[in-house]
Amino acid sequence: MRGTMKTLEFHRDEKKDRITVACADGEVSVYSHCAYCRHCRGIHVGKRMVPTPQIQAGADLRRGTAGDDTLMNAAMMFNTLVRDGSAIACDDDANHGFQRRY
């Protein structure tokens, strides 16, 4: 069962075109870590929390109702949400750090 979610605020480095968050593993890239971590539950965009597109894509793949392009589309949507967002919703209450989603 999932516990409460914590909010990991984005740290933007415009010069390097990089967005990071303070994870249990230290400061990590949202694009290369959070996007592929099973603890990432969504992105805060404005006043809303938008569920991570990879969650639905993974469920569709397990059911056999989607192809590889579904994962690619989910990754592109994730990147768009991050660009417009301010934080990650993370359910890693036990501070285990990164755990591969796939």
C-alpha cells in the first residue's frame, strides 16, 4: 500500500538545461531518474498534480494493449509536464531512493 506523498521541488539550472530534485539518493536529474522511478507518482503543474504518464503506459503494456511507441509518447509527455511543472510527487516515504519502474 502506498503511503503519503512528498513533494520534491524542482531545482532548475537554465544554463545547463537541467532540472533536479533532492532525492534519497542525493540531487538527481528529473529526466533521467524520476521519469524511470517507480516512486514518481506525478508532476505538480500549477495547482494540480498530474499523474505520471508512464504509469498508464506501463499498465497498457502489461495488458498487451500498447506497443513501444506508447512508452515513447509517455516519456515525451512527462518531459512536457516537467517543463511546465514545479515539483515531483514522490511516494518514497521510506527513503529507499531510485527504484526502476520497468
